[in-house]
Amino acid sequence: MLARGLPLARRFPSASCLLPTEALLPISPSSPSGGPTKKRWSQRGEMQRFLRVIVRVLLPLLIRLEVVGGENLPEKGPYILVTNHLSVFDSPILLAVCPHRIRAFAAAKHRRNPVYAPLLAMAGSIWVRRGEVDRRALQEALEALRRGEVLGMAPEGTRARGVYALQKGKTGAAYLAARADVPIVPVGLTGTEKVKQNLPRLRRTDVQVMIGKPFRLPESGRVRGLKLSEYTDLIMRRIAALLPEEYRGVYAE
């Protein structure tokens, strides 16, 4: 596994390595303490640890993974992990790479899906209504950060079909980072958009995860209007800097 003190990038080149402990960061045993949510967090954390092990077993069958910058991940939460959004495989890959328990948003439409709903619930997803400002979801995310949890976000929101370059980011990540006054860790993903098309050919896909240095927004608290848009662009440019030029989209310089 890519651990602190080891080389920045490691590959697991064959499917014979079913549990890639030498290519991924170790699972952190830490968890927030105190309050009535402690037991629920512990149960959710154990479920996510189980999912993470399953994902780490299956990943080498589908992809050849390279992780760069693992040492940039903070030792513990709270922080917000922000990434570009390429495919449905983004979340499982980040779950396998990140050593911490992650909360992430999931579209409320999946809540009744018999396949997705149980998995998303096990992962501790925050249900969000797309296409509107879901204040309940934002408040739940804010409370999670204040408890010391890690939040995973794709500021682009829903990905347009067939579009893999960065699109205009939404302001949710900047709003939460400012309100909770937590660091932001940018991540650039490449290759996950090709996994699905390679599956029928029984061909594994090269996937790269670039983890940038944590940073904080210039100010915290209630940030609104133009400042919120400005900070959103700052976040998106940090993500773009970790991507090849063809993935940078509207944030290409």
C-alpha cells in the first residue's frame, strides 16, 4: 500500500494480488468521540471498513491503479476531499484509496433502489435532492465535519453523459469548507471513465489518483455571493492542476 514513507506511486500490475495492501493507504482506526452519534458512527464505520475490504479485493481484477501524493492526506479529519467526477467507479476507488471513513452525498432518487440504497446506506451517505439547494443535506454534512468526520465531494455534481473534462463547479464544497473552517484536499482522477467500456473485453483499465496538498480558503464563516463563487473557482483550479490538460475543461488555463 502507498503509505507514508514509501514511494509516492505504486502499481499492482496483476490480478493475482487480490488484496492490494502494498498499493493503498492503510485503514485508519480512528473515529470521532462523544455524543449520541458515537454508536451510530461506529456502526457505520465498521460497515464502511467492510465495504473497503471488499472493494480492495475486487479492484485489481478491474484496474491497474496508481496513487500519487498519498502523503498529502491529513492524519485525521475533519477535512473535505474534493475530486473531479468521471464515472460510477470514482467513489469505490476513493473509498479504497482513502484510509479514513468518508461521508459523501448520494442522490435521493437512489433511496428506493433495491441495489444502490443498501450499499449507500452502509457507506453512510448523505441523501441530497438534486437540482435544488437541499439545506437539510448541507446541515447534515456540516454537523459531520464538526464531529471530525471526512466529507467527500465532487463539486461538479451530476456528470453530463459523455463529458469527462471539468465542468463548472457548484458552490456546496466552498460553502461547507468556509462554514466548518476545515482544510480541503484536492484529488484528480483519470481513467475511471474507461472502466465500464473495458469490462466486456475483460481488459483492465489504467487509473490514476493524484492527491494534492491540503489548503484552506482565505476566509471562513458565512461566505456568500461573489466570494462563494470565487472560492469555488479556487477549489476547481486546484483539482484542474492535478489533471492532464484534456481533463481540465472550463478550468484550462
